[in-house]
Amino acid sequence: MNVASTIARARRHVRLARQNDCTVGLVPTMGALHAGHASLIETARENCVFLAVSIFVNPSQFGPNEDYENYPRPMEKDLELCRQLDVDMVFAPSANEMYPEKNLTWIQVEQLCENLCGASRPTHFRGVTTVCAKLFNIIQPDYAFFGQKDAQQSILIRKMVKDLNMPLEIVVCPTIREKDGLAISSRNKYLTPDQRKDAPLLYQSLQKAQQLIQSGQKDPDKIRREMEAVLKKSAQINIEYLEIVNPDTLEPLEILTGPALIAIAARLGQARLIDNIITNKP
Ligand code: AMP
């Protein structure tokens, strides 16, 4: 496995792979790799001949009071997992390599970046889309793999790729969960044991919504109220949003007649957790 810390080296490895007519896959990550990342890497491994994983804690997607400095960076452990998963190249640049001077060019997917997580993190998604565009320009993958767990992120990136005619396909992989349903996240380590016990309520509230919809409930307000009742079983959970939206436009649904993205963000102590499901998939 090659480890490239500069853009020039990463490009050289990809160029060599391309000479052999390889299909190139990219899994963008911020490191602190867990089973969720591993599932993306495994799917990518099955579908691409040359597999690159990027590990980059992207400063431009963190707000001023967020956890950029404290975000976990267990690089040796991450590299070991990538080796085990048969990754061909890890691209792990420094912040200075990616942003050598003040960045003046931003990619912003309008409207889609404004609600859900965008409401409380106003500059987050332009940081995400901009760094993904940079990574796509550097690696030039045929496929890039993202997790359903960050539903709004993958919807925005798909739209960016479509609007800007970027020559790659976005593959969205299912959310990987702990046995009790909690979506695996690098930020779960901020939970105290007591908070960790209550954290599966997020997924339980999504399952409640799923059951209601399956039994014919079409009123988003009624579904939301039942979900809130599940979440209120814990006094520690502070709901940031609980939305039932169109999975393409992210606009709130007034009645459920087709597919719906049900998305939650909540704070549990220091941790901000997100989760979602898509119901009535065609
Ligand atoms: P991150 O390192 O948090 O930026 O995540 C990198 C990629 O892994 C993103 O596409 C995430 O959506 C995806 N991911 C993170 N957690 C999970 C999970 N539990 N299941 C599936 N994908 C995940």
C-alpha cells in the first residue's frame, strides 16, 4: 500500500494505475476509521481495481466552536486497517498541502445546504463540497463512495457532480450500526457510558416512524410527535432537528405519498449525533 502525503505523489500513483486501464475508486474520510468506513472500503474494493482512501480532517468544514482541534487522528491504526482491507493508496495530506493559501474558491450547492444540518452549521457543507471537489480533481476517480449515515452530504455531493458534469459516479452505502442500533460514528467516543445507553433511542425513533408509515400513517406531524415521544424517554437527549423531507430536494413533506428522508440530529452531552432512514424507496 502506498501512502501519499502530497498531491503530486498521489497523482503519480493514480497515473500509473490509469496506464493499466484500472477502474479507480475513492473513499473520502476524515480518518478515525471504524466499521462504517470499513464497509465503504470493502464495497469499493469489490468494484474498483485501484482503490484510494483519503484521510483528511478538513478544517474548512468545521465551524469556529467545533471539534477540529480535538478530532481524533489515530493515523497508524487507520493505515493498518487500510492495509488489512487491501487499499492501494492512502492519500493523507496536511492542511497546508490542501490549503496552501487562503481559499477563495468555494463550491456551494444552494438550497440543499441550508436546512437540516446546514441550519446549525452554516459553512459546513460548502467546506464538504469544496474539499470533495478538490479530492475528485486530485484523484480523478471513476467512483466515489459515501455513507447513507450522512444523508444530506451524499445528496449534496450527487447534485454537485451532476450540476458540474464531474466525470464520476457517487455510490451511497448503507449505514452500519452497533448491535443496539446506534449508527457508528467517530464522535460516539464523546459519549459518557450513561449517554451511550440512551443513544440508541435515535434509531428507535426512526424505527417507530418506519412502523407508523408501514401501517399507513401519512401525516408527518403525527409521525414526528410519536418520534419525539420515543426520544423523550431520555432527559439527556436534546433534539436539534427532526425532519421528514423529500430525499431529492430536502423540502419538508406535507403528506407522505412517496419516498421520505426522515432525519434527526440531537445532542447528548458533548456529542452531536445524526441518523436517518429513507422510507418508501421505489
Ligand atoms: P467521515 O470520516 O465521518 O467524514 O466519514 C467518511 C465517510 O464514511 C462518509 O461518507 C460517511 O457517511 C461514512 N460513514 C461514517 N459513518 C458511517 C456508518 N456508520 N455507516 C456507513 N457509512 C459511514
